[in-house]
Amino acid sequence: MSLLTVFLVLVTSSSLQQPQTDIPPQAPDTSIVYTKRRIVQPEVPQRGRILDRHDSVLVATRPQYLLKLPRRPPLDTLALGQLLGWGPITIRRRIADALPYEEAPAGYPVQLRLTAAEAARVRRKSRDWPTLTLIEGRQRTYTTSVGAHALGYMAAEAEAFYNQAQRYRRGRFYQLRNSGIEGYYNGILNGRRGTLHPLVDEQGQTQGSWAPDTTFQQGQDLHLTLDIKLQAYAEQLLGRRKGYLVALDPCTGEILAYVSAPIYKPATITAPDLAGVRAKLLQQEGMPLINRPAMRANPPGSVFKLVNAAVALQLGSITPATGFRCDQKLVSCVHRHPAPSNLTAGLKYSCNPYFYQVMGKLINYVPDSLVQDTVAARHANLAQWRRYVRSFGLDSVLGVDIPREAPGFLPTPEYYDKARGTTRWRYRSIYSLSIGQGEINMTGLQMANMAAIIANRGWYYPPHLVRSVGDGGPLPRFTEKRHTLIDSAHFAALVPSMVAVMQRGGTADASNLADVGITVAGKTGTVENDEGDDHAAFVGFAPADNPKIAVAVYIENGGFGADAAAPCAALVMEKYLRGYIAPKRKRWEARIQSRARHGY
């Protein structure tokens, strides 16, 4: 059977417009009927592969072997396990994983994926097992067990998952068609079949083309920015906990690790024999199917003090030498520390009253032109603050190559007019902005990018997951440098403060890497949560004087950022920069990995 596809459309020549100069130049004979044909060439392009930054193949289209079990019981699972080389526990688990729900009746149709060697055994013993059916085909195959949220899945192969999700109560809370790299670059990976558009007369002669022809294009490989070994290590640190970890190269915007937790294996969504595993994912309270770094925006907590400090420096509200009292009548301060006599001390101790007063000076500033209208002054000051903060890529999508990226949120003066029911609101009613709480929401990608901006002293490349499309580079927009509205000198003033955070007396002094010669610049955050334990946050980069990696960590219900988030970030930095963890931190590493496995 020919794969040639031809579509015929009859039209009169009087209605034709000559689209190309190769149509005969003489006036068309109105008595002739021309035929538009669309000929799709038979060659089908092969879908491209996905590789990591070191050219390890992560996803490819490969042969797949499915063993279809008989629908009518009984089935001797022990003998079947022996045939396949599986133990009794393995065969029972594999069949259970393939069933969409635990109460599935005996004889429910089940297909099991086999390796080539296992399929060969079944062929050799086919006479002894006439009720088994071996099906051969080709499917996207994951060669790695990590990176599920970044790699994604082919929508065409996920229909069973979509249908299954619709039957579950929690399914409606997921934006399920978040198909990662596979979905975002689907057209490039798929390639293109060649198509001809001849215009044919009644004698079957071609008289030009009625539309431009398209040439055959093989599916192109994608070389990712991910370091798959670093990705696997980062996933071990988060495991079953809820949260995310994003690591970037600040010099390029390349994403080195992209973890959304709880984690799961990337093959789970499309594998025909993992319906039971998918059902458990849909039912889990931790909602592992949400792509947290891109899709979930949360209050950033105290890490946002870095942004407020930069804006206040730029607008002249403070200088690096500005000090304030730790006045807890203004707002509580959870850290016991000396009076913050300058900006470095304010960030080192993460003093809430200090930053309450920093932003208070900014919002309450009244120029001479508005001395009689303080309401207008506050509105203008908040609008100006928002303009500078938005230049960090906040309250808008960064344009990362992941579907459904959330923009986050920054409040406007009009928002507060409506929320407060009056235009005469005062700073006291919006002061939560000063400590990264309240109405501010940021995604994990934005938090990691914020750290990269400070590392670069004011500029960034949009974060991205693909460093090379085929033999070319990334998409052009990922090579366009973007600048904030903050002068580089003000970012440089923040770096000593972030280094102090990691030193003795700082909020994250236990996570410093000074013993291995790495100076880390960081900032912790503890996000208040009315519905349970506080969330833990951390952003940072290393080495402080020549940054190679910027990291953002957010652990939901993790408690203090210094206790839960900062250690994870420090370990990822050390792993990336040195390749291994110093013996001094091995016990620390094991404790974090144990918590990750148990989900607390």
C-alpha cells in the first residue's frame, strides 16, 4: 500500500490567481479546468533525540516490545516470571503497576514492556505459551530515571494518561498538558515530510504550483543544558519532599539542574504498563505532577530583601552605610542579633525591622511637588518601585522553553486601591512587601534568575533548557542579554552582604564551603504559612567573585531556610564545582537524602 497521499480540489481557471511565474504566461483558457494537488511524500522523518550537555542520550525513539497477557484467568505468574527471568515479587509488582486501579477484576487487559532479550525468550517459547501475544513497535524511550518535569512527554503518547486523569477528583487541579521539552520543541523534534503543490491541467500536465512546496526535514536532536549527573544528585536531595531546586550557569542562562518534587520517573506518564503508578501520582497529596519551578508562584520570603535593597540603593533611599534599629514594634524579627548598623548587617542577620524601614523610606518619600498630596506620592512611589522590580523579570514570563510558565505577581497601586477599598491606604497596610510576603509571588525560575542577576551585577540571559538545536545554537532569544534598571555598582554592594550571610554569625553560616576554598554568596528565607509549617527558601551563587552556578531552593513546609534549603543548595554547588562532597559533609548529606526519601 503506497504511502503517497494526494488531495484533489477542482476549481475553474477563471477563479485562479497565478501564484508563481512558472504558470504559462498566456491568458488562461477559461474552458480548461485546473486541478490543485497536494502530494505528501512517503518518507517519514525520524523524531530527534534529546541529549544532556555532555551528549548522553536521555530520550530517543527505539523498538518497544509489549507482552499482552491473556484476559482469562488463571495465569501462572510464577511460571511467567521464570520465562521472563523475573522473580515472583517482580512479576506481581509489574502486573500491579500495569493495572489502573487496585480493584481491577481478574483478567483485566495487561501489557508488560520487555527488553529485547526478554522478547527473544518469549519467541523461543511461543509454542509453550500460545495465550501470550508479543507486540513489536517503536516508542519514545527514556534512558534516564530523572528529569521528568524538564523532559516531559509526547502528547500523542499521553492520551491514556489524560483520560485516566479525568476520572480522579484531583485531576482538575493539574495543568496536565505541561509536556516539557518534548512538547515545547515538538515541531523541531518531529521534522517535516516533504509536500508538493502542483497545478495540473486536464491533460495531466503540471502548470506550475498553487502554493510553495516544502522540503523534507529530518527531526533534529536537542542538546540540553542539563547536567544529568547533577540533576540526579539534586533529585536525591529533594526526593519525596514538596518543593523545587533550580541551578543555572549565570553567565549563559543555561539551566544545569531542574528539580520539581516530589519526583517521579519520566517514563511514568506514557509507559503502557504503568497505569497503576500514574493513578498513585494523581492521588498523592503532594501533587507531584505540578511542574513547580515554572508553574507555581509563591511568596519568596526574605530572599526578596535582596531586590528591595537594590531598588532602595538605586533610588537613593539608603546607602550601604545606612543603619536602622531592630525595632520589633514595627515587625517581629526571629533572629537574635546586634543592631544592624549598615546594609551588610541587615542582610547578614535578615533583620525584618531593618527592611521594614528601608522600604518605608522608599514608599513614604514625598517630593516637594507633592507635599500637599501624600496619597499621590505613595501611589507614585509604589509604581516606581514596581517598575524597577519588574526589570528583574518578575510579574512576567521569562520565556523559558517550558510550556505554561507562570508570570508571578507584583501588586500595583490600583490593586491596593481595590483591595483596601480606599485610595488613602498607608505604608503600614502594605509593609509585607518589604520582607517578601503578602501579595508578591515568584516562580522558582524567577528566583534562580534573580540570583543570576546579582551574580552578573545586573544582567541576565533568559534561562533555558536547550543549548543547541541540531547543529545550531539555542533559540535566538536566549542569546539576547537583558539588563535591569539597577546600576551594577549597587549589585556589587550586595555581594559582600551575601557572603556575610554564609559566614560566622550569618543566617546560613552552617552551609558555607570555606573549608574547600569556595566562597558562597547567599540569602536565606523563611516564608510564613498560615496552613502549616513555614516554607524554607534560599538563593545564592558561587564562587562569589567569579560565579559559575546560581541556585534557588524552595521546600514547602520545610521550616527555616537556613536549616532546610541552604544545605541543599550548598551541596549542589559543591557537587558541581568539585565533582564530589568533602568528607566533612558526608553525614550531613546522608541525613538530607534520608529525609528526602521519607518526604519530611
